[in-house]
Amino acid sequence: MAAANKVFAARLAGLVVLGPDGESIGRVRDVVITVRIGRQQPRVLGLVIEMFTRKRIFVPMLRVTAIEPGSVTLTTGNVSLRRFTQRPSEVLALAQVLDSRVRVDDPDMGELHGVDTVVVDLGIELTRSRDWVVSKVAVRKHRGRLGRRAEIYIVDWQHVQGLTQTDLSMPGQGVAALLMQYEGMRPADVANAMRELPDKRRHELAVALDDERLADVVQELPTDDQTHLLMHLEVERAADVLEAMDPDDAADLLGELPEPEAESLLQLMDPQDSEPVRRLLEHSPDTAGGLMTPEPLVLTASMTVAEALARARNPDVTPALASMVFVVRPPTATPTGRYLGCVHLQQLLREPPAGLVGGLLDTGLPCLAADDSLARVTRYFASYNLVCGPVVDNEGHLIGAVTVDDVLDHLLPEDWREEEIDR
């Protein structure tokens, strides 16, 4: 049966959660969302899963590969077993939103417009960027206890008033104004703004931000501020933030911590997230192995140009990483099978969608080695006019890719993040 890309949240309650091999992990108890300012659709962060031991854990929506009428399937059976704790910026869809009083401000809804209604469900859907968002609200007119149950109406989220952070009485309202102020800002700009805040306020804001947003911001802070902020978070929250960071940035940050603290955070991280970070920590930070990301765009020779372009269009992939795809023999997870060559994005744009990437390989571009120095990496990028380059091991397996932004990060003065860009 085809997996759903639109579903009502209440329908998920009680569904069994399965690993990729069909093993049962638990059952869905709630859906975690983050309410944003204005009329923006809330993001669905993940699911609260109750295991058979009655312990409740959190599973990010990125780990959900299929939602079917009788079950939810995950991409991996390895899930974090830490007990779920609600963050100040998070809302529980079933526990907090259902039965809330709202008003519908859509004139097209006729007699429902401007009338008190009650939320009975939330419709969530998968977007083209692979994020789940709340797009619909199921409501019915508010009736007295003796009134007949009213008809249910489906309304676009944008036309419902009464589901803001304040209306839902979310915790952490002391920083609600800051969260609203920073909504929509680039992570680098939020990082600059955070550095101007008093320590107490900065830590309150860090607690209120969701893991992914905080991870993006931390990556843009100077090293000293990164470590200071991380050490003031609860240790389990710090591990969550490290999981949400790019592996190379997480490795750089952990490399600045004393070894016992770094190891304890690595042990708390999900093994699927900590393994690539551990591999990066084996290399000196000023070598290609220390600079690289272990998650470039990797394909097999039998994949089509259309599939390659779809991977490059992923909004989570940086422009530098999207400039080149790497073709290998299976497996495609780093360290991969034997590296065969690369295909430049411009080449993909010139070819018919049904063509195979195996026929477009650039096999003449030299590769970087993990122990190549920063100076050699710099000359490599300048010589071949690249913004991304492959790193292979002694056996010819692709282990990662270096991008120009990581090179610049190490070439600029240590305090470069402390100066704002002139506008």
C-alpha cells in the first residue's frame, strides 16, 4: 500500500511504529510541532513514541520513511532511548492543540466565518522540501453540553486565529518576543544577534530554540562561544544539538572540548549520527580529512540524470555540495565502494533526464587524500576552479568531500565571525 503524504494527526495516535526490518518499536502517542509567527504553517518536528516499557521517546520526522493506515515505518531501528522532554518552543498537537477554541477568518467559509469553533484535528502533509508541516485544521462549531455534535469543517491553517504561542500557553514565554524577532533570519545573522545578548538571555534563547534551529546557529558562532553555549545546556540537550549539526561542524566543536566531555557527548548521541563524527575526529582539523563532510552527494553509475538533479535540489544540501555528485560502486554510504569519478552540476543540466550518470564521468579530476594539508587543499581548489572536491582513502574509497566554505573558514582570521558583514 502506498505511503501517505497527507494525514490527520489524531489518526496517528496508537499506530504501531516499525523499524525497517518490520520490528516493532512502540506506538505513537503524540505529534510534536513548532508554532511559528504570523500565519506560517507550523513544522512537524517528530513523534512521541511510547515503547513497550511505557517509556516515551522522541523520533524526528526525518527518521519516518512511511505512514500507512496501520503503522509508521522508520528508516532505522536505532533510535535514541532518552526519555522525551518537551522543549519550550515545542507544542504537542494532541495534548495541547486539540479542543482549543479558535476563530475562522475565511469569508469563503460562510456561516463559519468569525464564529467560535473547537479544534478536533490537525492535517499534516509532506512538502517538496521533505519537511512535514501543519496545513489544515479540522474544526466544529462550539456547542453547549446538550447541543448536538456539529458538522466538521476543514480550514487552511492560515485562516485560523487562536493557535499562537501565547494562545497555547507555551512555556518559556519570556523569550517569545526574541523568537519572533529572529524568525526568518539567516542563522549567521541570528548568531551575531545572540552574541550581543547578556549571558542569561542568550542561554534562555538557546533553550527555547528547537534543536535544528539551534544547531544551525551554533555552527555560525565563534569557537569560544560555541563551547560556552554547549556547556551551559543540559548534557542530553547538548547531544541532541550535536546530532542536528553537520558532522564536520560537530567534530570541530567536539575537538575543542576536553576528551572526557567529548566522549561522554558522543556516547549520548545516536550511533548513526556519532559514527561519522568519530571518523572525522581521527583526522587533524587542518587536513582534508578534518575539513571534509562525510555526507556528499553519492550515486551509483546506474542512476539517471533526473535522479541526480533531484538529489542536488534538496534544500538541505548546500550550494557548494550540490555543485558536484560523486559516482561509486556500492555501497554509497561513506566509506563507499570504489570511487569511479564525479559529474559536475553544469554537465547534468546539459544532459537528457533519462541519461545515466555513469556515462558522464569526469575521471581526470585528481582526488584529495585525507592527510593533505590545508595549503595543498587551497591550491587544489584554485588550480581546478572548484567549490567542492572528493577525498578518497588509500584503497580508492570515497570517504567525504571538502567544500570551499570549510576551506575559507580555516583561512580567515580566527575572529572573523565576530565582525558583521557590511550591508
